[in-house]
Amino acid sequence: MLQYAYGNEECIVSFLGELFKKNKTDAVYEIKSPNGRVVATFILDRGRMSYFVKKDERLVLRQSKLGIALKDAAPLVENFGLVRAYTKTFDETWKAHWGEQHIVRNHYNETAIYLAEVEKPNRLLTLRFRAYDDGVAFRYEIPAQPEMDKLVIADELTEFAVDTSARSWSIPAYQPDRYEYNYSEMPVGQLTDAVHTPLTIDTGAVCLSIHEAALYNYGSMTLKMSGPVLKADITPLSDGMRAYVELPFSTPWRTVIIAHDMLDLTTSRMILNLNDAPRGDFSWVEPVKFMGIWWAMYVGEWTWALGERHGATTDHAMQYIDSCRNLGIPALLVEGWNDGWEGDWLENGERNKFLESTPDFDMKIVSEYGRANGVEIVGHHETVGFIDNYEEQMEDAFKFYKSLGIRYVKTGYAGSKMTINGQREYHHSQLGVLHYQKVVELAARYGIMLDVHEPIKGTGIERTWPNLMTREGARGQEYEGGALAPSHACYLPFTRMLAGGMDYTPGILDVTNYAKRMATTITRQLAYYVTIYSSMQMASDRPQIYEVNYHDLYEFIQDVPLTWERTIPLMGEVGKCFVVARQEWDSPNWYIGGVTNEEGRRVELYIDFLEPGVNYTATIYRDSEDAHYRDHQLGYVIEEKVIRQGDRIEMYMAPGGGFAIRLRKQ
Ligand code: NOJ
């Protein structure tokens, strides 16, 4: 008697031999979305698996193959027969701990197709499909079964046969700077080198985002053309294999969001919905705004390493705490307080000590001073990818923070690869994925919330682990001063941000600093707090910039919320511009942010989302008519207006500029 179970249903195959005789090697299943417009069709054709996807009767993905190649065993690809299939409808509404949308509906139809090879060794495989109104998802499930308790995955053969002439936007995979590249536009057919997901595609008829959800214990999926078709390319381990797994095992969900336009793409919550509800109590999780002993290092005033200009001294930290208190910022990040930054810290990361501070810094004094002033410390773990070194100290390092009442930690994985078990591995490999997950779970055990830099990509696991507050995972503002064009932040909402929140480190108002000149106008720095979602947001500049130079603009940074009731994209085009309105969580107030690329733009916004018949005070932070990201970054205007539902407002965004609006119900 063989029993295997997944999800809610259970399949008991009582007499395998009899069953195999009954197997059909041909079958077709249609999985229709609740509104019937999105349809995934699974095909078993003479024992081989494939699928195609339609929306409104039009092909979105042509027939695409499915399968898994194994090391030392025949691939799970042919000779399959149908055992049985189950279908169910699921409809729930859940409340987020934080996010772009407070209340989320998770509504789909699901079919699980249980297959078994009709010839020896009669291996079992399940394909589970879900159809949502905003896309489709599927995954492979390999049940526990006789004569196979673990396997080595050599390749995943999943195809996504999208029109090769469709336009796509992506960043390259397997590169030294991990996820931190500029976006390129090219026809799908030219993706001959692997690209990261989410991969954004415009077919002319629909907009797509191909990605994955619930990435655990497996290499992350990249995509590249294989012959005439786009195919999954799972990030390999150093031995070339994609994953070592024990059965039962499920791959992450393969996901295709299908939207009628690019703005619609940004409203999908399918990736979060494909993740489980949290297990356990996460009511302690709390979004936070923070400043940092940080940007001063980037502009060359201070250093991470010990020396004359060392940033993380007890004195500096206490001064910054005073500023946080004065500015109403509840937390302070301290980088460079621990031993190990001397010399070339990128090369010497193996020396990092996560519990020992430099002689000029005392974490106990600093955290106590912070507590007395209502300011929490955000701890820092820069691993430089030396995972073996970090994992030896990790638990004690979290215990140390916990003992001092520190609830937030920023982690970092600078470096092109990681050292795990003495081997050089990709961040996005199975071993990398396992490490990041270990940290999330350990942090949760110690009541710690995380901001992960150089992370693996988001796949919605923050629904299950709400203490994973945010991550970097794209070029952030650290690349300003030459390597960021204004268009970059106009790509992000349609690409990277489809994978979840991002710590872009906004709010750098010293935009003309000679050491790190920003390719933005000053008001655009405020817009980022609305256009780029993050539940931990940094007020990234040095305190004096807010206290002395631009207190008027700072007021917006202080006010802007970190979690939203609703989000409504108002206008946008990939790489050109993006304007979004967000309603504050449990409040009638709204915020609007807009950014443009190198081109100036006048946009008309139709304010139809406010409560009817009520006056709102709009505080508008915008570029002056003569502002420009190159030679007049500081041209800004702050004005107030009364706005009501149904009003139209015209906003000007200078080249490389943007605007932010706060709408308060009167
Ligand atoms: C790169 C991170 O992105 C950055 O925020 C951090 O300051 C440095 N590494 C040092 O950890």
C-alpha cells in the first residue's frame, strides 16, 4: 500500500499493478480561472507532458514541454500515464502584516494531475496547476515512492513558449554583481544568455511577468532561449547539478502573471498568494523607518574600517541617535561597528566577527542610549558571502542582538559568489537559497526583522515569513554617482518590484554632492518612498541634511507611511515613467508618487479614488519648471491645494525628476 499526500487532498493508490493497467497515456485537462478568461491546458500526449496558456481565447504561451532531468537516472519526461486528477476551487481573503495592499483575495481553481510511468520503474510525478484571474502557476511534485527516496536534479525542462518577437525587459543572470544591473530591452528570441526573473514581456496583446513563487530548497530559475523556445535554467551548484532533494519534494511554483497592460501587471498579488499563510505568531513584526551610519561612508566622509575617519564610533552613534530623536526617526542602522573591515573588506570577509566590536564602539552603551531616547538600533551583518564563517557565528550573533533589545538586522552578501562548504556557489543556487532561508527562520526565532542586501530574489515568502521585511536585489541608490540613469527607477516598478519590496535607500537630498552626484532632481527623492515599496524604509542621507538643509522636504519623509491599505497605479510606461497612488493603512489619507526618465513630462492625474464629497489638503512637492537632473537638481516647489474626488491635477516632472503628494482628509 502506497500513500502520498499533498495539499489538502490525499491520494491512496491501493493496488499499483492494477492501476498501471488502467493508465491512459493521453489526457487533457483545462484549468480555468474563476472568471473563465485565463485557461491553462495540460496535455499528456503518448506519455509526454506539456501545457499551453490562453487568455480570452488567445494563445499566451504556445504548447510548452514539461519535465525534469535527473543525474544517474532516466529523465521524468516520457512514458507517463494518468493515475487520476483532482480539481478544487479556493477562495480566501487574508490580511497582510504589512504591504502594498492590506486585504488580499486569493481566488483560484486548481487541478492536480497524478501521473505514473507506465513502464518500470513506474515512478510517480504530480503536476499541480492553478489558474487565477491574473495568471497561471504550476509546480512539479515528486511524491515519496518505492525505490526512490532522493534524487539529483540535473536540469528542469520547463518551457515557456512565448512569442519570440515579443518585447522583453530583463537583467542578466550569473554575473558578478548578482542582481545589480541595468535593464535591457530585447525581443524574447534574443534572450540567448540567461536572464533573471521576473522577466517582463509585452506581446502586443498582453503583458506578462514570468517568475516563480515560494522558492525553497532549490536553485532559483533563470530563463534563456533553448533552440526556438524560452526555457527554465535553474541556477546550478558548483558541481553543475541544480538540486539535491529528498522525497517528497515540490519545486517552486512556475508563474506567469497575465495582464492587459503594464500597470495592471503591477497590481497582481499572485506571487504572495502562492505562498502559505504564516505559521506562528508574527504580530511582533513592525515596519520601520531608519537612518544610518551609512551614507557618510559612501560620500567618503567616514569609513567602515577602524581608523581616523571610522564611522561607527560610540560618539557618532550617540550623535545620530540625538538626530533620530529630533527628526522623529525611530531607528538607526550602524554599519562597520564589528571587527573585520580593515584592508580590502571584500577580499577579507572571512575575518568578519559578528560579536566583537572595534575598540571605539560599545554596542551596549549605544543601544541603551538609543532606548533612553526612543531610538532602536538596526544591527548589521556583512557576510561578504563567507557563509561558512557567518553560519559558525550566526546564532550567537542573533542572540547578542536580542540580548540588547535589537529587533532589526540588515544583512549583506557582497561579493560575486558565496563560500559554502568550502565551495564557491552562486547566491541563487540551492545552497544559497537554503542559507538565506536558514537566516529568515533563525531571525524569526529571535524576534528579529530583516533587511537583506545582495539577497536572492523575492518569491513572496514574506507572506509566510513576515519578518523578512525587505531586500535590495537590484541596483539601488548606492550606484548613483555615475552608474544609474534616471530611467532605472522607471524600469523597477514593472520588473524587480513584481518580486516584492525593495530597499532602494531613498531620501538622499544632498543630490549635488561631488562624491556621489545623483542623477535625480531633489523632489524625486521623495517620490521613491511611494513608487518603490519597502516595509523598512531608510531616510538615507546624513542627519544634518534633514535637520539643517532641507527640513521642508524632510517633512514628507517623516510623514510617508510604510504600509498601505490600497495601491492604484495611475500611469506608466516601462523605462519611461511611473505614477502611483497609495492609501495609508487604516486611514483616509493618500500619497501619490511619480518619476520620469531623462525626459521631462507633464502628466494629468485624474483623482477618482478619494472619498466623495470631502476636501483633502494636498501638499505637493514638485520640480520647478527649470529643474533638471543634470544642471538644476535643486529646483523645487512646495505648494498646498484643496483637492476633491473627480479633480484633475496637472503635474510637471523635470528630466530625471519626479513629485510626491500627500493628501490629507480635512
Ligand atoms: C553593500 C550593501 O548594499 C550596502 O548597503 C552596504 O553598506 C555594504 N554592502 C557594506 O555592507
